[in-house]
Amino acid sequence: MKKKKTLLILSVGLVIFLGVLVLILSGSKKTQYRTVKVQKGEITQKVTATGNVNPVTTIIVGTRVSGTVVALYADYNSQVRKGQLIAQIDPTPFENELKQAEADLLNAKANLLKAEVNLKDAERTLKRKEELFKKDLIARSELDDAETAFNTAKAQYEIALSQVKKAEAGVRQAKTNLGYTKIVSPVNGVVIAKNVEVGQTVAASFQTPTLFTIAPDLTKMQVETNVDEADISKIRLGTEASFTVDAYPDRRFKGIVSQIRLSPTVTQNVVTYTVVISVENNHLLLKPGMTANVTFVVAQKKDVLKIPNSALRFKMPDSSDTNEKSRQNIRKDDKKQEGLWVIRDEKPLRINIKAGISDGEWTEVVEGDIKEGDEVIVDIATKKKDGSTTARPPIRF
């Protein structure tokens, strides 16, 4: 009897122990959710890109003749006027070419004079022969010889005349080449690049070498940015843009999209399009070549219902907390409609929504059974017995 009582006591104790253990284990881990309330407010959708600040127009000043640079009259940042001498190429070889061309012209003119004399002499002879032939004082062969001599003299005169014209053209070309040794500014502006030094030899055999780069107007600049193909459809002519440069990180400059170039740029299978932003630079703070971090404002809405983006990324793990309505909404979703989880009656409920624009942190809710003040789940945490929680990042779609 005593043995049975002992066994009964042990059995009851074991049952109590197991019950307490179950309570401990069931209470040591309780699902809790991190939530954020649905808000109303403003959402501004933006597209970001990088580019470089450059003058709207740059003029490349080169040379059409080869030679040694003997003088420079402009440097970096020099203000120049149209027609101002900014460099000099050694003119000596071209002066010699001009003298040679002038000598050739004199020689051609002398040959022309000689041909003219011969032509007049042949003409006089031909006239005398014609008179004598009419009087039957000479044979027909002598008249023919006189005509041949006249025609030959006339041809020689035409050749000499063409040689004079050719020599005159040679003189003009030599003078032109000599003029090319004086490098002058084609416009009013500022020298932003100098590519030669005194004593350097420039060769213009195949292409025009660049000596200077001149910006006519630094008060009007442009930013050339590369916009990804996924975002280019959001950019329109006239779209407002703002940007910062490293030189003035606390200042935002503003501009307007003036051009969207249709020619794509492909770099490592990434397709981008050049978008040009016109910028006023009356303060002259922007310098050519500065790197610009550009932000395009492509959409803006006020007083709209918005939810945190993390709520759209959150995925509920398999749990008994999810009810049948939530499971039906998940099946309806079929990956064609976005959804999120809200707390309703202290339980998570799946709600399908239609999302609008996003600023990267918040997203507009266009349609869905959701209102301001609803608590949407953005994360999940496990609460331990001692009251501490272990959070884990939300599971992403």
C-alpha cells in the first residue's frame, strides 16, 4: 500500500513537472511583431545619376600648318578677344615659301611676255604672207607654215598665261600659310585648356593639333549625366533637377533638363542614356569638369496614404497566427499584386494593395483595405522568457 502511494505521488509529481515544463517552453518563445503606423503625407519620387559639369560650348583652337611654337600670348584662364593673337608658329619656312612663290610668279610673267612677243611676231608674219599669197608671190606652203607658226605662238601664249595664274595662286597660298602661323582666338571667351608650350613642334599632317580650348561663356553651363534605361522613361524635357558638387557639398544647384540624347551608351551590358541639364552659373562657382551628383524630381504627391517600404518586403513565415482570410489573399495575389501584413484584432492579416510612387523609404497606397493609423508589420522578433527579444531582418520577396 505504501509502495502504491509512493508511485502515485511520483506520478503526480511527474505530471506537474511536465506541465510546468510545457508552460516554460511555450512561454519562452512568443512571436512579436515590429509595426509602423500607416501615415498620410507627401511623397517625392526621385531618380539619381552622376555626371560632369561642362561649358555649353567649347571652341577647339588648332593649327593648319606644321612648325615650332615660338611664342605663346595666352595661358590657362586668360580672357581673350576675337581676333587676338594667342600663339605664334615659326614663320621663317613660310616666309621662304612666299618668296619662292613670288619668284615663280615673276618668272611666269616673263614667260608670258615672251610668249606675247612671239605671238605678235607670228601674227605680223602671217598677215604679210597672206598679202603676198593673194598676189601669187609665194607658194601656198609658205602661207601654211606662217599659219602653223601663228597657231603655235598662240598656244604658247595661253600656256604662259595659265602659268602666271598658277603662280599667282601659289603666292596667295603661301601668304595664307604664312598667315596661319599666327594663331588667333576665333571668339571672345576664357582659355580653359592649353596643350602646347614654347619650343614644341606641332604637326598638322593628318589632323589639326589642338593648341587651346576656349569657353565662350562660363555663365551658362550644362551637366551631362548618364541615366539608367530603367529610369529614362521617367525623365522629360523641362524636368527640374538639382545637384551637388564636392566643392560645395552643402549647396544645391538647380537646372532644367534641356536634352535627352537618343544615342545609348553600353558599358558592361549596362545601357544608359545621356541627359543634359542646363544650369545658370552667374556666380561662376561651377568649374568645368566638376562631378555632379544629380537628383531628378520625377513625381510628387501630397496628402497621400503611405506605408514604409519595409512593410512590402516583409514575408510572414508559416505560422498558426495566419488565418484563412490571409491565406486566401496570398492565393489571390499570385505575384501580380503587392501585399502587406497588418495587425487586426491582435492577429496578423494579409492585405492586398495597389502601390503608387515611392521615394525609396515610403510608398503610396493607391488601393487596398487600409487606412491611416493601421499598424503594418515590418519585422518579427522572438521574445524570450527573460523578456529580451531577438530581432531578425525581414524576409524579402
